[in-house]
Amino acid sequence: MARFDLIDKEWAIIAPLLPVDGREPKRRDDRTVLNGIFYILRTGAPWRGLPGRYGPPTTVYNRYVRWGERGIWSEIFEALASEHEDTLVFIDSSIVKAHHAAAGSKKGNRQRVLDAHAAAGQVRFTPL
């Protein structure tokens, strides 16, 4: 088991939500494929860079796309979110640095620039 693979508690919540396909040949283990999908999403690696322990990149990619089209990801998110009481808290830690020359002209704009910075620094919550 890799460091960030699904733990048994998470798998117990997710497993019943996954589709059961009766296709032949026997398809690759869903848990392994999910771990591969999460690996790609977490690392930002290209699909072809998927480690072999997660299976063929094409299989993992196809399952990711098909489950998205069928709404499986929304169901998984809702199920996992319902298990935690802090699910409505979002933290935005993004920051944008600009060159000091981007603050405006040197004459007369100081207060306007300070006001703009103060407005941009306000805490914002995403409405649900």
C-alpha cells in the first residue's frame, strides 16, 4: 500500500457507490484504479506517467472519464462529505505576487492602490 492510497474506512464508504459492470474479461480492481486516479490528481503527473502498480494508464483514464460522465464522482464526494461535519469549510490559500511597478503610477494613486489591496485581502466564502 502506497502512502496516499485509500484506507479501509474510505474504501468501505466508496465501494458500494461504484458501478458493477458485467463486461468480460474481468475488469481491474476498482480500488487499485481509484488509487491510480488519486495519484494522478494529487501529483499532476501525465496519465502515461502512472506507476505500474495502478494498472495500465489507459484503463485508469477511461474509468476516470466514464465515471465522471455517469455522475459517480459526485456521489463519491457527497458520501465522503456526509461523513465529516466540517464539509462546508473552504480555505483559499492562493496568493498572487506582482512586481512593485504593477501597483500603479508613482503620482497620486497611492490611496486607490491601498484601497484595492485592502479589498482584495478580504476573506471570501464561496456560496453554496
